[in-house]
Amino acid sequence: MCHLKIKKQKSTIAKDELEGNEQENAGYRISASSAYQIAASAASYLHLHTKSILPLNSSKADASEDSCEGDDKTIEPINTMNPDVASFMATTDSMTAVVAAKEEVKQAVADDLNSTRSSPCEWFISDDNQGTRFFVIQGSETLASWQANLLFEPVLFEGLDVLVHRGIYEAAKGMYEQMLPEVRAHLKSHGRGATFRFTGHSLGGSLSLLLNLMLKIRGEVPASSLLPVITFGAPSIMCGGDRLLRKLGLPRSHVQAITMHRDIVPRAFSCNYPNHVAELLKAINANFRNHPCLNNQKLLYAPMGELLILQPDEKFSPHHHLLPSGSGLYFLNCPLSDTSDAEKQLRTAQIVFLNSPHPLEILRDRSAYGSEGTIQRDHDMNSYFKSIRNVIRLELNRIRKARRQHRRKFWLSILSPSGNDASILVGRPVGSMNMAQNQFNFAGILQTGGESLKRFGRLVASQHMHLLVVLLFPARVLLFGAYSTINYY
């Protein structure tokens, strides 16, 4: 049993109220930064909208302008717009407004995100008894977190030749200063034995990645003390991320991106953008005109590190057509000896998966919205937790069954001189499956079974798979019931 020491950093919503409330010409002026906050609020509405659809009614008076006060005409509320459509339109308009905003507006928001006084997400610290300090970051829940999401234009990361999502990078800078004392304190108390694990869900996963790399680049923590980053349902936020890993002397396995099979969020920036969308981005924001990922790959940010695909039970969510049916954890592995060819094969497999289904296909489906919608279902943190626990349970059952069969064959071999030794298959490539797109054999480099779970187990904690509960459980359960939950395993 590991020992947990938990600290909590509370996030705060931006404190500034709407500015510029001076009345002019029977109207009101608001500042540019306030307009940005309104846009972020509209996007935040979409997030809340996937949890509970609210009725959206409005009143419409009779069109006649000569009707006077006191007329007997009734004004009836009518449903002017489907709430799903209204939510989607509000978010789309907000994103367009933010992309096209003036630099002083975006810089004002960047300064708010890059604050040491508040964080766009809550984050927690837990220590195990082997010298590892866990930094766990939650996903998008506040207005500040949606401001970070919406400011998605590319900027240079740490002065290097790598582009990164501006809003999330600015948020990471502020959180870096908040976390640095905790990092230094752990290094001081554990010396060379100190290690750090960064993990998070959604926006929290992307922040975890940047914070981990920033500690390495800025020389605060040696590479040997930084354990691989594990993200859950996090969007891609870098263009040239794998090249950066090589430059830093880190393997691709340093980033482990776990993605639910139909989660829209990891696909959002890494899907193929239609030409008209790409041209619109370039027309309204100069930073996109020379963006290599958009120009060469038709996406905003490329997948980084290794991709692990989590498929839940079919009763919870229909299985993905590229994967075998049933619950499982899959990772992409190319057996080719030629490194360059293997990289191309893996990249192609990632792109095929991230465009199946395409985010636009998900958004066109009316069942995607609401508290029971597919967006909420396939991205929710608790869905990841339940699905991984189910995979672990199924794999443990397979292991027990294999051991029983092994014991049975062992005794048969003793009783029968001609008996053969039993062998247990712990990892296997899935059978061939051709893709219509370029006849790409996606399943040819897909692996599952015990090997994938063993691989994931080593990443979470060398001998403590039950720490996975700490990484995914909601804060209130983490604080008040962590020990009882861990004991379950």
C-alpha cells in the first residue's frame, strides 16, 4: 500500500468584471478583454450543455408596429431555436471571434492565464512511499479554462523551433510558477531518488505534458527524474512534438496519450480540416498562414508520443469499427526494422484513427448532445475510469484462467510422459484488416491482450497498478475516500 499525501490547489474564475460600463448614445461599451470573456462564456455553455439541455424559449411580439399599449394581443413564447443548434452556433461564433480578435485582446487574456494567483484548472499533489510525486490536473470546468481552450493560435514553445497552442501554453506558464516550489521541495527531500509523474484529463492532460517538458527544458529537473506523462482524453497541442522529444533525448514513450475510442476532444485539433476551414483560419489570423501542420497535414496540431486506445464495454458505447469488439486497451506498434518506415506507418495509423469518426460527423449527430449524449459519454473522466477498471478486471480474469489451465496441463504432463509443456500467449497482433483509405492495414500494427496491460501497468506505477484510481477519481472521492477505493484493488 502506498502512502498518499494530498494537496489541493483551487482554481479561481477570472475576477475582473465587465469593463467599460459607461453609457454612450443609449448603448454600452465594453472592453475588448470583456468581449473575449463573453466569447469564452458561450463556449463554456456548450460544455455545460452536454451535461443538461436547458429549454431555450423566447418571446416574439406581433410584427405590427402600430399596436399600442393596452391592446388585447397576447405574446406567446415560442421555441425559436433548437438548444443543440443554439449551443453549437454560439461556440462556433465564439471561436471565430477569438481567432479574429486583435492582438491586444489576446495578449490581455494571455496575461490573465499566465497568472500565479489563479489556475484555469484545479490540481492536486500525491506522494507515494517510493519517492514519486504525482501532479494530477483536472480538465475544463471554469471560464478561465475555456479561455485557454479558445486561444488556440500557434506560438513558439520555450523559444524552440516547435509550435504550441498559445492559450494552454500561457496557462502552463502560470501553473509552472505555482508548482515549482513543490517540485523543488520534493527534490530537496528525496535527492536523486526523487521522481515526478504528471497526469491529467482533457485540458489537464495537455497542461501536464507542457509542465513536464518545461521542467526539463528549464533545467529544474533531470530527465531521469521525469516519468512518462500519462494523459486521458487530451487534445493534441503541438506541431513538431515528436521532433522536440528527440531533441531533448526523450523517447516517444515519454508521452502516453490514452484516448477513448470515440472521444471528440483528442480529435478536435488533429483531424483533417476541410480546405475552406483552413483558408478561413489563414484569412483571419496571420499566425495560421505559415503554420506547417495546417499547410502540410491539414490539421492544427499533430499527435505526440504514443497513442493508446481505450475501448469500453459495448453496453456503454458501441465498439469502434477499426477495433475488435469488446472492451480492451490497444496500442500501436510497428514491427518494421526500418525506423523511418515504422514512423510513417504509426503516423498513418494515428491519422486514420483520429479521423474515424471525424469530429464533424460526431457534431452532426443530434444524439451527441445532452447529459446522455455521446460527447459527454465518451469524454467524461468517470467514463475513462470505469472503462480502464473494466479492462483490468477482464485481464485479471484472463490471467486467472490461464494459470488454471497451466496448472492443469502441468499435472497432466506429470501423469503422462508424453505431455507437452503449456505456453501462454500474453500479447498478439490482431488479424489483418484492410482500410479503404490507401488500403492501410490499421489492425496490422494494433496490439492487445496481456502485453498492452502490462505495458500500461509499468507506466502508471511500477508495482502499484492501484494508483490508477488516484489519477482518475473525482476530487471529492480522492479527498474523502481514496484509501477505501485503493484497498478495493
